[in-house]
Amino acid sequence: MKSSPNPPVRAWEETVNIPTYTVPPPDPNPMFLEKRVYQGSSGKVYPNPFTDRVTHEKTDCSYRAIFLENEHIQLMILPEIGGHFHAARDKSNGYDLFYRQQVIKPALVGLLGPWISRGVEFIWPHHRPSTIMPVHASIEQENEGSVAVGARAGGPGSARRNEAVRPAPDGE
């Protein structure tokens, strides 16, 4: 295969600033919330830390963003707040493929407290309790010009999972 001057799939990191309603640290004291049912779960969160409040003041926050793109699509992943796709843009017309949140504003609907509405979440088989906790994410160069972004999620109350996103190289 001929190598091209521009790789068919690109990946890079940069910092993005997004207005955010921050989440205070969890309560250091264990909580026994058996009556707080979360999407069919028991509501038992002990011994995991639980956050029962969010701030009401917006501030600009910097996030590590991983971008991944091919000829057709550009994806943005934010590892510091769960590793979800925050944005996906169709490069043929510049439109977002799904609603892109312009502000990060948690609501107290997650099993361990805060959850944010945004992009596309890796939820196999279900939402994980640590939905907005940081994940380990890295750019992985692969053969024939392929690039993947690998994310390793785990955290309290969930099994460790590995995910990878690999856009097809141009023309495939």
C-alpha cells in the first residue's frame, strides 16, 4: 500500500474550555440510600462515595479533549468526564450528528449522584455508576494508517471495561 503524505485517520489532543457547573467532592461519610432507586437498581451505594449536591454557579473549565477524524467525521472525546463522545461532526456539511452540549450541567440522577446529558455514552450493558468519573484514554497508532482511541473505564460499582474507537481510513 502506498503511504500518503496525510494519514487517512488522524488523532490528536488539545485543551477545550467549556462552561461548567462543577461538582463538589463526595461526602466522606458513607451513605446508605436503599430507598433511592436508580433505573431499576437497588439504590444501595455503600461503600462508594456519594455526591448529593451540585453547584449553581457556572465557571469556565478546561478539559483534555481527544479528537479523532477521517475524511467524513470528526469525534471529540472528553476523558475527564467519563470518556463519552461529547461531539461528532459531519465534515461534509459541518453539522453535529447529535446535540452538542455547550455547557456541562450535572443533575443528581446518577447512582452515585451527578450525571450529565451529553453525546454518546458507552453503556454496555448499562450506565455505569461512575458515569462522570475520569477514564484512562489514549491514542493508539495502528497498521496501515489506522488510529484508535482506547478508553478504559472502571470505577466504583462497575467492572473494568475497555473500549476502542476506530474510524475507517478514507475511502473505506
